[in-house]
Amino acid sequence: MLAKRIDKLSESITIAITALAQELKAEGKDILSFSAGEPDFDTPRVIKDAAIDAINNGFTKYTAVDGIPAIKEAVAAKLKRDNGLTYEPNQIIINNGAKHSLFNLFSVTIEKGDEVIIPAPYWVTYPELVKYFDGTVVEIQTSDATAFKITPEQLKKALTPNTKMLILTTPSNPTGAVYSKEELTALAKVLEGTDVLVASDEMYEKLIYDGDFTSAAAVSEDMFKRTITINGLSKSVAMTGWRFGYMASHHTEIIKATKKLQSQSTSNINTMTQYAAIAGLDGSADEDIEMMRKEFIKRRDEAVELFNKIDGLSVLKPDGAFYLFVNIQEVSNDSLGFAKELLASKGVAVVPGVGFGSEGYFRFSFATGIATIREGIKRIDEFVQELK
Ligand code: PLP
């Protein structure tokens, strides 16, 4: 009944943990979940009001496939103001979340024989989509010893005549690592003279706690041309359910091809979301963003301190995003088993590192209240001591 194509996608390993957590919750057990990939804050009022106004003003019909002119202008203005990037409206397309941007991008660029370089640990969706479109995944492993960042030497080694694309995620999910301008410049130098594309996923750009954020496309003219900048509003203004993402590329043919694909699949994204998103991009929600960022800093600092006091665990302080990638190698080299057992015995849900391509770690989301974080880490400590 099913097409073979769908067998190329595997279900996320986190589903095993999530299913188990739900089962236990249904049994009435006290479960603390740190597996969420979304902010625990509400969408800012100014954004909700913009959506309500759009509905009341009758903006409830189809729009242009690639987005209304006002939202494309808002994205262009944001990329100019925040990132120093100049894109014309025909170099931008609005998608149903950044996941959809990536799906579309890979769909129009990746084919059999193309190699896509993915630094690990990675966001789970990248390798799955690359495989779905018949590409070959080339992983570059990193660890906490190198702050979870790839080096120019590693990139050089991974390049072959078949390399089609490099995926960069800064700040990273699951590690929170952020590439500096100097680090991006050094990576960009390795790519000079090649026709490798760079997909730069900048979803967590607004959640930077130390240092500055630099867009990959901003480090040189050469890098600007080869980079597809991908971003959205799910994480920065807590709009996960609204479905708003976008991509921008110097190559108008990539945007045009994506528009064609979108015209025969989803059409435009939700019309009210487009109006609401303008308020998420034009600075109207900046105070809300700052409030969330400050709260995340407090949680990060306390959680890192508590984890590093646990005998047997260690964690780097992430520069961005809302995840800790905790090293468990002193006590376990089976992160899936560790996570399952932690959930079963202590009611604490974390995501095993193996799901992100890096064994010996778990991902802990601090997008949850501080009291829950304290209690969760206390239980993790008990669990680890019992393991030893
Ligand atoms: N990119 C990264 C690195 C993410 O962590 C996520 C969400 O978890 C996304 C993209 C997708 O975000 P959305 O599709 O909600 O815009």
C-alpha cells in the first residue's frame, strides 16, 4: 500500500521516550519533562492582537504563495537591520515554519549522489530529510572538548567533488553552541572556490546569552552568495503553533523553484499568521523577547551550576538556545537506555544524545519553570548516584 519513499524516513528516537512519558503520565505518575523544543512562554500580546486585527479586517483569504508584500518587506528589513544582509523581495519566501523551509530547500536542491555535510550533534530533522531526497549524509563529529563546533580542518577533510551543501546551525539545537564571526570566516575560507551551498539555520538567533550573533551569510560576499539563510519565529517569540518560517537566498532560482513547489503543495502559509508575524519581526515584540532571554539566562546559569555539581556528569555553558547537552560518559555510554531508565525510575524525561547523532549525552531543555528545573536535576542526581 505504501510507497517505498516513506521507508527512507525513520521515526525520531525521541518518540520512544515521549510515548513512555505519556504512558506513565496516564497512569497518574509524577512526570517532569525536559524534552520540549519550545518556549514555555505565551506568544506576545502585540502579535496576538495583530492576528485578531487581521481576522477582523477580513484578511482571511488566499495570499501570494510566497507571502504578502508586507511580510516579505518585514523579513527583508529584519535581515538588513539585525544581520546586515540585503535581500530583495524575490530572494525571500515565507514557509510553514523553518522545518518546511528546510524540506522545500532540500527538495529543490538535493538529488541522488549529492553529499550534505552535517555537523553532529545535529537537529534530528536534517539527516532524515537529506535521506528522503536521496542525498548522502556526511557527518562531522564534534564533542564538548571542541565546544561542539567543527573546525576548518574537519570541513576541508569532509569536502569531496560531490559535496552539495553544508548545514550550519547557530545557535545549535541540541548544544547551544554559537559560531563567532571569526569561526564562520575561517569555515567560509575553506569553501572558497567550490560551489558548495550553505544552509544556515538561525532559528535561535534571538536567544543569545554571551557574545554576539553573526549570520553565516554576513561574513563575506562569497559566503553571502552560497548561503541560504533560514529563520522563523517559533523560538524567538514563542510562535511554535503559528507556523512561520522563511528562507532567503541570493540565488533567485532557489526561491523561484521553492515557490513553484509550494504552489503545488501548501500554497501560502496561514494568512493571519503572516499579519501577526510582522509584529514579531519589526521590533514591536522586542521587550517580550528581552524578558524571555533574561529568564532563560537565569535558568541556564542555575541549571549549569547544579549539573556540574553532580558527581559523574558535566555540561558546558551554552551561549544560546534553551538546551543543555549533558555529558554522561562517566556513568553510561547508552544514552537511550539511560533516558528510558531515568524516566521509569525517577519520572524525568530527557532526550538521549544518540538521537542527535552523539552518544554519551542527553539533551535537557530549560524551557520550563525554575522550580521544575531544580526538582528535575535533583532527581537526575539521585539516579546517577544509584547507577554508580
Ligand atoms: N531548526 C532548528 C534548529 C530547530 O530546533 C527547529 C525546531 O525545533 C526548527 C528549525 C523548526 O522550527 P519551526 O518549523 O517551528 O519554524
